[in-house]
Amino acid sequence: MSTNISSAPKKGFFEQFLLLELLKGMWLTLKYTFKPKVTVQYPLERESVHPNYRGILRVDESTCIACYLCEKICPDKCIHLEGERGYTKGKGGKYATYFYIDHARCLFCGLCEEVCPVDSIYHSNEYEAAVYNRADAVHDLRILDSGHNIVHYER
């Protein structure tokens, strides 16, 4: 039984004596030293996100017709809503009276956004959704319509 163990290739005399790997690394460092910096000072400056970014879910209360499609298609059952029929808030037909999303369970898959016939539910471009306890990750209709307060944590 023969074992074919490959070892590292042997370096030639010039490679070993002149330390070419070290010189290549130094050249790479020198090349990037004089280029403009790309660092963003995060709390003071905010990076813009890609247009396809799936951030915190928002619900437009004025256009929601309480069709329950978003609740039915949600794979992790984090959307719950109730609706009524009638003439309230200057609207006729069905409207949502109770709507909440548990963002701690949400997969941000976008299925609820795709299935909504009136584009009432959508992903915003907010990415600061860190909370200390899970109860703060549950948002009701008031917060989903207007947006939640972004907490700026400090040391």
C-alpha cells in the first residue's frame, strides 16, 4: 500500500534568499496605502443600502384590505391580522383592525410582499432593528405604519 502525500513545493535559492513572498506582500500594502479610504464612520455616517434590500417590514394601513394572504403564505407564521367589514376611516369594504408582525421570527423571505394584491406590505430599507428582548421585536399596526423608533446604543 503506497501513500501519496504531497508536500509543499521546495523553494529555489533565489526565492528563499530574496524572500519574494515578503516583497509581494509589502508591494500590495504599498499599492493600497495611497488609495482613497472606504471606511464609513458608522454612527455618524450611514451607508446606503441596495434597492433590493429586504429590511424591516412595513404595512400601509390605508391600502390594506385584510385579505389574509400574507398571513396564510408566511412560512413561519409571524404575521397575524384581523379585519372588519364596514365604513370606517373614510373607507368602505374590508380593512385591517389588528395587525402585528413578530420580527424575531421573520425570515425576511419576501413572500408576504409578493402575494399582497394591493402592495400594502413591503420591506423598508431600515436595517437597525436590534433590541435587547424579544418582546420589542413584535410590532403592531401603529408601528408598522409609521416606523419604529431607532434606538442609538452608546457605550
